[in-house]
Amino acid sequence: FLSSLELDISDAIGLFSVLDSDGTGAIEHSEFLFGCLRLRGGAKAVDMVRVQMEQEWVHNAMINMKTMMQEIMKLTQLSAVSKSKGTEPVRLEAGASEISFPEVSEIVGGTSQILPYYYDDLRAEEYRTELLSEERAVTLQELKRISSDALLASRHGWDDPRTGARISSNELNLYHFSYYHILPKAPRQGILLQVQPLSPASPISSWRALCGQQILQGRADLPSGVGTILRAHHEADGSVTICVSLKQGRFSSNEELGNIMLGDMELGKVLRIDSHDSFSYKEYLSSAPCLPAWYCSHWWGEPIVSFVNCCQKHSSLRRLNDASANYWVCGYANRQHELELEIGRDITESSFYKALNVADGLLLILDQDATPFSRIWCDYELYASITAPDKMLDIVTMAQLPGKSQAGAQMLSKSPLPGESAVAKSVREQSFPLSLLLQGLQVCLEKGEATIQKDKDGILFEMGSHADLTTGAGQELLQQNLKRANDALHSTFAILAWPQAMQRGTLLDFGKNAKGSVLGKQKLKLPEILAMDDAREVLELSLAHFEDTCLDSAVKILASGLPSRGLKDLRLSFEGCNRITDQSLTALGSHFCQGLRKLYLDFIGCVKLTDTGLSAIAAGLPSSLEDLELHFAGCSGITSSGLGVLRDRMPKSVQTFCGTFKGTGTSRNFPNLEEFLAFTG
């Protein structure tokens, strides 16, 4: 192979580095193919590609340097602010900044006076911005940096805050990164806790003596929050306001998490927490506004490395550049210490809803257990996306491929990617795990879990159209809307699963694997699931070039699953399916929705079709139809007689028509309705 490229064996290492374009240390088949094509022309081509790659490396280095300079400028500004307030300048130690506080004497007064006093000196001015929550998307470059930050920050070893087990680099997820890194970093100069002593004799009476000591909330072995007391102030009502430097997690006023502890000693109950000058991790990375091209719906337990790999694969397949590879990730976009402000009471005013509304599409990232389907936020985001007519939907997961030693990212998309043929789409998606789609087919939105119960209550309130859910009428409306939402989710996954299911012969018993055993709780019939979604307005499905499996029986199954009402736009492609006959067209023609307005049918290369099939399609055209597009090129059994029947049966409501009939008995195409009527008249 090297000889064919006019390369000596000594060039093997250089060739590998050229082919490994993403720098992972492994070469995928796509990298190998495109890399070899770029190298045609001999050893000089290698040198040119090396120069090109070095330019890309320099470009990335410049981006990193720009980010570092922004951070240095922010720290310089903070140092100037600290000096003007009489504090010591910022000290940088081991890549982190620490800020020393001025000594604060105890003042007798109310909480309303002391909290603003503290915040004058505790503002995170160097990172907090005026960015709206929907403007805090992260670029792909920033995601890569986050992955590096997470690995670097955890290099000395982190324990899982839920299980206590040591975390490996491959297991490091957003829960871990948030607990140990984001949450302690976000309130850069501390948070304020208002604590009620348990009794007059409580050690809380000597808080000032406790300054510099470590406190925690929750179990000692698995605390929800850990911090160091910096300053203390007694309030007139008997409570104590303390400034705490966070070390791990967060403190909460939720009584279920317990009281503040000092070792084995209970100090007091948390009444109030103030950290309203905190910042998001996106703001820590950059102060530049960044609107999302893609909204990421995912489970925080997905390893960060896998998450970033999925985004990289998505960006590569979508051919996104630096300006368009922008992803909104709640864990990095939201100010984690101000979630009540980010989410609010009305879901439609939440940061999640606003970001999804401005994004071009939703990127659903699934772990091997499809955990997002069990989370009500993810289910709601998915529902909101698929019911938005212009919103794209991509689903990515890390899956083990046949013959591969390592898992790779696989992607499903609602529609073909730019420049992608229907055949290429089918090939790309054929290795996507069916077990994940099976769980999507059984998702139940109202059964989704939420970390905070009021989030779920807010989503159900929105799903109930803001009706009073304590009344019978409100509950009835909620159930109707939930059924509509679940039907939409199920039908979407039925359409995504259809090509693979048809190829495996499991359209009527989806969930059965190649050995005959059932993967889920029950076997599902995809046409029944599709037909139940009577609120679906658009249905697009391509079975192009499935020559071996797209038979009359499969088309009849599809026809039986077409929604009988509500459908406005139907687009089906059977291009190259040369084994289907007029029976398929007869089945389709008898199942068109009567409210249909747009119809696109592609039968190019279906050589067994005749005038009988075309006449069956014409006879089934609904009277509501406005736009009609038919493609029968290469179907030699169709003649002018069949076109005459189409003309006679065409509804008067049709305003636009396009048809390709090259290679048929008439052998001509019709770009508009006028030419068709003139030819057949």
C-alpha cells in the first residue's frame, strides 16, 4: 500500500499522523478513505497535508491562547478591584485563583442589611456576564476543553458522591464534574448561609472561633456539600450568617439533606442560601455570546469523554464549522447556584425552553441504557422538538460495532443530512442499536423522573395547558395532552426504526432479536404505533434501494399504518425497490388520509409497476390535495393510458404538480401542472 503511494516504510509514522485527523490515536474507516484520497500524488502530497494539519493545530492553539488571555485580563481586573476595596491582590496557586477577604467585625443588625454588605465584597465580577441563558451555548472547541479540564481536575482521584467508589477517567461524568469542580468554582468568592442554631447551647454561639474549619451537610461519607467557614455574623433574630468557601457540591435549605455538621457535631439548620452573583461554566470559559445551533438533551451520568465524542461525530457528519458547532448543554449554560431563577415557575420562561426555541435542532445523546427516556425533562424536550415543524432531530450514542475493539458514535437523523442520499442514510444508520429505539417506543412522559419534584409539576402543568389539575376537567385535559405527546414520541421512533425493522422482518414484532427472543417487555407492532398518532401532520420515510426486503408485503404493512386523519404532508420514497408490484400502489392508494394536502411519491426504477398501479394511486387521491409530486422514471409498464387516468382522477384542488416519467411509455417529464394537462388533454 505504501509503495502504491510512492512512500518508503520510514514514512509510516508520518502517514499515520496524517490519517489520524482528529488526533485520537486510532484511524476510523472514513479517516482512512478520505486521507488516502487526499494523499494521491506521491510523497509531496504528504508534506502538503502535514502543512495543512500544522496550520489547523496553530489555529486551535491561537483559540486556546485567546481564551487564556481573556482569563488573565479578568484576573487582572479583579486584582485592581480588590486593591481598590482594601483587600490583598489575587493570588494564583497551581492554576487556580484564591481571594482573601478583609476582616469583618460582628455587627448587630438585620439580615436585610448584612447580606448586601457581604455581597459588595463577594461579587464574582471577573466571570459573571450579562449573557442571557440562551446565549450560553458552548462551542465544540470549548467542549473539548471541558473534557480536558475534567480529566485534569480529577487527576488526583475523585470518589463518586453517590456511591463513594473511586471514579476512573472513562467513568467521569457531569454529576462528578459539577460536584467537584463547577459548583465549588461558580461562587468564586463564597456563598452566604443563614443558619439557625439548634439550641442556645449549640457550638454555633462561637462561630467566630470556627472560622477556617470545614463543615458539611448530609452524610459524613457522602456529603451533599462541603465548605470552609470564612467569616461569620450574628443576626438580631438569633441566626448566624456565615460566608463559606465551597469545596464540594452545594448546600441546601432542603431539610431532607440534614443540618450543618462539624465532624460528628450538628451545628444548625440552613434557613437561607444566597449566591446570586455566581456564574455558569460557560461564562467561566468565555464572555462572548453564543446562540445554540443544537440543543443537547442527555443524562448527566453519560461519561464526559463519550458525550464529547458524540458531539464530535455529530459535528463531523453535519459538516459543521467553528461558527455553527454550538451546543447548549444545561450543566454548562445554567448558573448552577441560581437554578430557581434559571428555571422559574413557568416552564416556557425557563432557560431550557428558551434555548430549545432558538436552536435549529435537538441532539439527543443516549447512553447504553437510554436513561434520558426515563427523565421527564428529556421527554418533554424531545416532544417539544418533534412537534416543531422546522426543528431537526438527531440521536447519537456510543455503540460497539462489529469487528471493532472500541465503541464508536452512531447517529440517527429524522431526515437525510445535507448532501446525503437515502441509501447513504440507511447505511449510516444500520448499526444503531435497536434496543435503544425499543425503549423510545415505550416512553411514557408522565412517568419520567425529575431531580426536583416541582420541575415535574411545572412540566405537567404546561402539558395540562395551565388548567387546574386538582379538578376533574383539568385532569381530563392533561390526560388528553399526555396521550397526544406520548403518541407523537412513539410514532417518531417507529419511523426512525422502520428501515431496520423492515430489513430484519420485525415490523409486526419489533423487539425480537435475530435469535427470536424479545428484547423488551413485549413485542410491538410498528404500524399500529404509527397509526395511533392521529395528530401527526407530516410523515416522511425513505425505503429507497431496499431491494431485498421492500416487498409488497412490507408496503402493505406501511399502508396500514398511515394515520387516517390529521396528516397533511406525506412523503414516501421507494426508489430502486424493483420487486414491488401494483399491489403496493393499490394498498397505498386505499389508505391516503382524506385531509392530505401534499403528496410526494418516488417509484423511480420500480420496473414491475404498470398503469394499473398508477390508476390505483390516482383513484385514492383525496379531494383536499393541493401539491402533488410523482416520480415513475424507468417504470416501462406505465403508458399514456395511465397518465390519462391520472388526469381524469386528479382533484380540482391540486394547484402544483411535478412528475418524472422518463423511461416509461411516454418518456417525458412534467415540471408543472400546465404541461401535464396540455400533454394529456
